[in-house]
Amino acid sequence: MQPGRFSLQPQGVLHLNPHRPMKATYSQRLIKLADLNHHQTFFAGRCSEWFLESSYFAVAQYVDTKDTVLLVLHGIDFKFPIFAGDIVTFESKVIHTGRSTLTVYTKMYRSREPEKTAADGFATFSYLDENHHSKPHGITLTPETEEEKWLQQQAQEVMEDSKRRAKAMNQWGTR
């Protein structure tokens, strides 16, 4: 760990110096026959499992994960198929923070072709207190690259869309 990069604040929250770049986490997986669907391509359910696991790893850089739950999986966009024998990389980065939320952008690509995104999407996690209510995490992230700025804007838009959908569903009594 680099000196001065992290500081321990009250409530056991790790705060990242906002002037540091947003840090990505990486995990790799070998696609096996058991990971395929009936079309002999990578099963979306297994992809979702690994996608969320990778997103959770990104969140773990900032808060204690025992106090964190998935709030919304905003979706995963699949761009081309993945087959048995492919090795894929999941790259995740916390890209937007709210008062008690952390939104992660995750992309998946064949490990030998990182420039070609096979799937990507956003997931938002909520930071909770001991009574399972949201609590502030105190984390502020500053995007440094044009891509991070664009992704942060996209994350804000998916969060706003999610809030609008939830409000509309509550008006109709749908839960």
C-alpha cells in the first residue's frame, strides 16, 4: 500500500484520496463446458454471477463489504459471444458515489483482446449500518480521464433512471 493513499476514518471506512486515479480490479476466469448455455456460448447467468463478484471486489477497496449489499444491477449488455476455452477478464471500477451508494462499471473481455469489450454494465451497492439502513460512507471520487468522466455521467444516468422506475412502480403499487 502506498503511504498517504488511504486513511482510516470514524466508523472504519477507508477513504481514498480523491486526487488519486480511480482504481480498477481484475479477475480472470476460464470458460468451461459447464459455463455454456444451450447455444454452446457463455451462459448469461454465470456471467452475471462473475460480473457481480468482480463489482463487489471493486467496492471492497473502499468500504467493509460486511456492511455492503447489492442495490441494483442496472443491466449487462452483451456484444459478442464467448466460447468454451476462452479466458475472460472482468475489469471493475467504482465510478460514481452517492451519499450511501457506490456504482461500479464492469466490463468483460477475452484476456488476449482487452480492446474488444464482450459485455459491460453497471451495478450499484448500498452501504448499511448495523440496523440494515443506508448510512453515509463519506467517499468522494474524482474522475481524471475522459473515459472516467463519461462513465461517471453514464452511472448518474442509470441511477436516475432506476430511481424513476422505482417511483413509478410504487405509484402503481408494484413492489
